[in-house]
Amino acid sequence: MSEPKWRKSSYSEASANACVEMAEAGPLIALRDSKHPELPWATVSRKAWTEFAGALGSGLLRTEA
């Protein structure tokens, strides 16, 4: 597989590197830590990613530490 095209959230600042990046990887969604892009990334199904992102957007999941 070729190197995925990584994207940060539109809520991230342009210079921020403390976030999760995502990329389409065939039938999966690839996720990586932007602070350590050299490390292996994780993959999840598109369905799982859609449900997770939807839960974040609806406020069902808390995002603050």
C-alpha cells in the first residue's frame, strides 16, 4: 500500500502537532499520532470511524482530559 494522504481535524491549529491524523487506506481508515508520524498507525473500519466521529460530534463522548 502506498503512503496514505494524512489529514488533521479542521479544529486543529495549522501549527499544532498534538492531534490524531486520519487517512483513507483502501476499505479502512488509518489513524496515527501526529507527534510521532514515524510509528506504525492503527486502522479501523469505515463504519467504526463514522460511528466514533458521530458520537464525538453529538456530544456523546467527552473530548477534554
